[in-house]
Amino acid sequence: MDLVKKLESTIINSELPEFAAGDNVTVHYKIKEGNKQRIQPFQGTVLQRRGSGAIETFTVRKMSSGVGVERIFPVNSPNIEKIVVNRRGKVRRARIFYLRDRTGKKARIKEKRV
């Protein structure tokens, strides 16, 4: 078991900022198209963080042309260039799936005062 934890510690990316459910983030993700590579920003609200260690993931939801788009990112993915926290959200839950049913003003999240 020590060997597994030792491998996980080498994989874990500690350069990422602290963020949680309710925060508005921009994930700069590397996209490979053929032999070209570009960075695509994905900005939205974090719905959840799931797992721990090397297999931790987080789900980001954004509205695109009136349609909700969700994407799951591995925290320790080498394709994540950087994560920028735009706003801290004030929520009481770790998983805010209730946002899926809400649109417009009902889908707003209060900003956390720092």
C-alpha cells in the first residue's frame, strides 16, 4: 500500500488554487487536433469535487446558447494548463446539482466575502 501512496504523491498537482463547489472558475484545457495543440478556456460554476488523491475530479457547468453544458475534469490531468478562480460562491452544500433545474435569476449564487 505504501507503493501506491508513493506513486500518487508524485502524480498530484499541487500548483492548482483552492476552489470548491459554487465557485466560478475558468479551466484552461489543452486540446489536440491532429498535430496542432491549442488551449481552450472553459468558464463555469463548479458543481462538485469528487474523489481524493490522484483520481480526484471536479464538474464544471456553464450555459452555452441557453443549453447547460457540464464537463468533468480530472484535477491531476496534465492537459490542464491552469485554473483561475473568478468568484468564490457562498453555498451550503458540497454538491449543488439543484442548479441543473434552475435558469435565469434563480440560478444565481451569492458571492462569498473575503
